[in-house]
Amino acid sequence: MRHDWTKEEVLEIYNKPLMHLLYEAATIHRESHNPNQVQVSTLLSIKTGGCPEDCGYCPQAARYHTDVEGNDLMSVQQVKAQALRAKSSGSSRVCMGAAWRNVKDGPEFDQVLEMVRTINKLDMEVCCTLGMITENQAHRLAEAGLYAYNHNLDSSEEYYKEVISTRGYQDRLDTIDNVRKTNVTVCSGGIIGMGESAEDRAGMLVALASLSPQPESTPINALVAVEGTPLEEQQPVSIWDMVRMVATTRIVMPQTQVRLSAGRTQMTREGQAMCFFAGANSIFAGDKLLTTPNPDVNEDMEMFKLLGLEPMKPFVKKAQPETVEAQYSEYKALGEKPKWTRPDHKIERNEEAKLAAKAAKS
Ligand code: SF4
């Protein structure tokens, strides 16, 4: 396992003649994974919209004018019902996303902890993506039975500044570091098609691969350009870029589960098959990915049948965590107020989208 990839080396892999790249990635894939097994995750938006951040790709940012309807935090019972549905249609993991800048101790976080306990008891892997978290919050999630925490790096450190101005790259790395102080696995990846260069894609992979240990799962998203967001005009990413990105990720992070995430509705089955061949071994299932469209689960199961793929069982890569009930918890709410950064720069297209939203609302 290498953690010292340089951007030049990764770029050289990314730009290899495609057949060489595919062959190399597929060979490495077979050394660590069963190529016929694909891990299936269901993503639930447990709290939608109204986010104070300015991520240029995201329709949930309160400052942009999009069609997304906000929702308060779901109840534990609602989440349990959706998790059971996901389990019966072949998902081994439920990933719960809340549109928060960072987690705050209090009744809402306590409710999320209860959701984690509930889903873990259904013998499914539980993942959360809740924004930035402290070490104590990471321990509380671990005690509840969390299997994975998602926190994407999104892009290279350089290009990150062109997309998000309300927090810094180091904040992302610090949250990942906090998760690493527990037994929760790390899920971290990014998005292509935001206007970044191939160098930026390589830069993101260098940042991910240099984490030690490397993330246990890495989502590769293709931007879904949503009207009203600063990136609304971006053209869909080509399948060839997607295949190259998946293959390069597989080569520099041989053990990670590479997840085909947002943007699958824009991909043909042939395109997705090429991604599986290149080393993708996970998908998000369900007709919605937080707020953007995703293929129907029945269509995915048909595709699996066609390609001879099967959904992976839960806890194949790591044992199921134990759930500690709230009353026996060693880690209590500390009510911390961590100083997550607010970098002092403006992104022109984010500012324009914010002004357009103000005008539309007035
Ligand atoms: S990506 Fe997450 S943090 Fe960024 S605006 Fe959307 S919900 Fe908020």
C-alpha cells in the first residue's frame, strides 16, 4: 500500500492508453476483491435543505434558489422503515445524510445516535454524513454502532477553493482524523465534472491515498448540475473520464471500495459495466441520492443479473460494531464549540448564484 503517490505519477496513470489502464486496474482489483460482488448502499436524506454552507454543486445550500424542499430531521421510526425497505431490496448499508455544517450536541444529534443504534440492530452497516465532527462526537457515533463516516474531500486542495468558501480543506482532513481515532471506517471521495482539470483529479486522489490508512470506501460522483446552483451550467462528465477516474482510484487505493455515486442516471449500462471492470465495487441504490435522481433499484438488480454481479453481504470487510445503549455510554455530550474555519475568500459564481436567489425570492 503506497501513501506517497505524487500528482505526476497519478496523472500518468490517469492518462494511460485506455486499454492499458483498464487491464491494470482490473488486475489490481482482482487481487483484493471478488470482481463479481458489489456492495449496495442506500442513501437517506434524514434532514434536507437549509444548509448554511456554500458548496457550489449543492441544491441544499440555503443561499441558492433550487427546487429542493427542506425537511426537518426524520424520526427514528421513519428511518427504521426505510432501512427495512432498503434491506429487503438488497442493500447492506444505509447512509444517512443531514444538511448540516457541523454536528452540534443536543437532542437532534441524540436522535441521530438512536437511528444508528436502530439500524445496526437490523444487521446493516450504518454510515452517516453529517458535516464536521469533533473527536468526542466521533466516539459517540462509534459507541452507537456506526460502521462508516462519510466526509468527502470533493476535489484537490487547490480547486476546493473554487467551489466552497465557507470552510477549508484542513477542516475536512481534521474531521477524517477525528473519525480515525475511533473504530469507525472512513468513506471519502469526491466529485468530477465541476470544471476541475485532470491535475485536480489527480491531486484529490493523492490527498486521499496519502491518508494512512487509506479510506475504506471512496465515492466517485459525477456532478449532477442543478438549476440555481453556481455549477448549473456545467456539462455532464464523459463516461471516459468517469472510467479513467474509477480505474485510477482503484490503482492508487487497491483496498478501498470504489463507489459509483451521483451521476449514474447519465450513464448507460455499458458505461457502468466498464466502471465495474475498472474496479468500481459499490453503488448507491434507491431512486434518489439525497436530492438528485438515481436509477430505480429494480433496474439495478436487472443490470446485476445481466452482468453476473451479486450484492455483497454486510460486514464482509470488517466485523459488525457493537451497540452501546445511551445510558451505558462512556462518552457524554460535551457541548463543545469547535472553531471550524471560515476562509476569507469569495467565489464569484457562488456570489452570483446567491444574488440571483435573492432576486428570485423578492
Ligand atoms: S454539500 Fe453538504 S455541506 Fe455543502 S451545502 Fe450541501 S448539505 Fe451543506
